[in-house]
Amino acid sequence: MPGDCKPSGPQPGRLLKRAEFLAVRRGEKRRGRFFLVEVLDRGDTAAPRVGYTVTKKVGNAVIRNRVRRRLKEAVRTHAAHDMTCGNDYVIVGRLDALGAPFDQLKAELSRRIRGSR
């Protein structure tokens, strides 16, 4: 990986294992109206990684998948460039993310990932 530590493609790496998701829970929590972003600094310079979670409290499988797809697309098109190298991100979706205008969702996600209010 080059020294500038940018992800090699348009998408950052992915968190896949349960242990990785649980490890990120120890990190910082950034609450928003549409989602919760949990951030953990791994302490290295590797590319950032991201994982998505939508609980059953949000709705049935169809609703949860729609929320997850919207969040993934917002990260892919807009917020991936705001992620810091060496960090893991878990985005916990909420039902409000489904009804929000996509531009507002992208802006809020980007702001939460950067850590600004």
C-alpha cells in the first residue's frame, strides 16, 4: 500500500468477523439522527475498514436490507474519502435513514465520519 494510505478502490476494506465488530464497540461513539458511527483506531496505517449493522428493532429483513443498502451507497459515493487510515468504522443504521433525503444522509454520514458535529 502506498504511503498516502488511501483505499485502493472506491470502497474501503470491510469488517467481516463478529470479533472485529465487537472490537470496534470499545472505540468512540458518534451518535446521529439516522445512524450511530462507532470508530476504533487500530494503531496502524492500513486502509480503513467499515462494517454495517441494522438491528431487528428497525424492522423486518426487507426494511433492514434497504437501510443497509442506502448506508453502503452513501459511503461508496461520498463518505469513503473522509475515512482516516488505521481506523475501523461500524455504522449502525436506524429507521430514520430510510426516509431521509439521500443528500442529507450523505452529508450527515460524512460529518460523523470526520468527527465534526
